[in-house]
Amino acid sequence: MRIAVTGSSGLIGSALCASLEGDGHDVVRVVRSGGRPGTVRWDIDAGTVDATGLEGLDGVVHLAGEGIASGRFSEDHKRAVLESRTKGTALLSRTLAELDARPPVLLSGSAIGYYGDRGDEELVETSPPGEGFLPEVCVAWERETSAAEAAGVRVAHLRTGVVLSADGGALGKQLLPFKLGLGGKAGKGDQWLPWISLEDHVRAMRFLLTADVQGPVNLTAPNPVRNVEFVRTLGAVLGRPTVIPIPGFARKLPLGVGPLVDNLLFSSSRVLPQVLTDAGFTWHHDQLEDALRSLLDRPAA
């Protein structure tokens, strides 16, 4: 296959590109500074794409967007998070719709932030959006694929959970304090954490490139865990104590940090991957301890 990927330098995008190329597929990286072989240049702010490089593709995976945790959760950062997703998705969607040889499928990034803070409620793809900034971003983000959908492109929205990798993301940031024995639950620890291993996230995207699936797809493992269980399991895998909690008042910290802490650590979303399950996808890592031991190369005793 010949697959275009935006966000190809990120944690998920780089793993996807390596997986596809490792199996002999041709990856076209959509980048801000093109000119190298195998790349297509785009400029989101200018609203331009080298569309000729996207003709005749077998699929597009759109992962580009400003990182939620890449800066203080200020108004400027929130605007960058929203606009990097909506403008980029709209530009790509319009461009694909106008091609002579359109790709049959677009996998477009989204996130479990769509559901917001929902306590113990079980959330599947048909559940309504939550309230707050992140749900609003995800709703607007997903809406911007409409041009491609109207042109007959099969669109799947990748509602990504917490992706576990030793090389980055949420787990990568937690490893050092946990190894130092400084890990602990966030608040009461009863909030749900929908997780997925990086390997399974990549496998799910590759599955969706050819599966007859469209609309929202929760990219999470089938067994979400509560924060306290995640903390205890990670501590056990690392052989370290987990007795230093993150106090609940951390969600009210000043300087724009509080809302970010609130969304990433204290929000509860019991998300289940109903669409992937019904489509016949199988996980390599469906249990948290097995996933962490594999990722961290810590076999069971």
C-alpha cells in the first residue's frame, strides 16, 4: 500500500511509519518543510498542500496537532491546540475531496477527551460528548472531516486513549519519579484510565486501513483501570513503592497548570472499544500488567 501520514515525527506517527515500512509499504510523510524524497509539503496557516503528491494513495492517517501537554494551559495554548487540529483537518479533508484519484480511507485523529469527565459511566462510540474544553475540541476536530466524507472517502475518527510507551507519552513522563519511589495515586485514585499499548494502537490503525469501519473508533484496551490500580501495577512491575499521592488540590494550581493536571490525571473516563471489538480486532495487550511488563522489559518472576 501507499499511505500518507501527517504527524509522522510524533510518538504514534513514527511508530506507525516504522511498522508500515517494515512490512514493505510506501509511506508518504506530510510535513511542514518538504522537498525530501517520500514527503509532501503542507502549510496549515497558509492553507496550502502539495496535492499532486497525494494522488492515488491507498489511505491517509492524519495524526498532526499541537500537543496537549506541550505548554502551559493558557488561552494561547488552548487556541493553538484547537486550531492546529481543526485547521489542519479541514485543509487535508478539502484537499483529499478535490483529488482526481481520492484515497478510499482517511483515519483522522481524535481523543477520548471527547467524553470528558464522566465518573463510572461506561462510554462507547455512541455516547454523547462531555462538557468542557477538550470535548469541545474533539467535537470540532471530528466535524472538519466532512468534505472528505461527502466526497465518498471512508472516514474513521481515532479516539485515542492514554498510549503506553517507554519512549514517551504519559508513561514515559512517569517512569523516573516511579523508579525513584515517588509515584502515587492522583487524589482518591478512583478515576478511570483508558489505556492502550503503543503496539496495539499501531496495529489498530493498520487494521482500520482495510476494515469496513467508519465513524468514531475508541482506540483503547478493553480493560480500563482505575488510577490507583494503574499506580499499584506500575509500582509492582518496577519493584518500587507507590505511597506519595498527588493531592487533589493540584487540580487548582495557578499559572495555567491546574486545568491540564485536572484533564490528564483527575478526569475519569471509562471508555470501552466497542467498535474495534465488534469488528474482530484482537489485542496483543489487553491486561495492564502484561502490557507494562512487555513495554518495560520486566518479565514476571
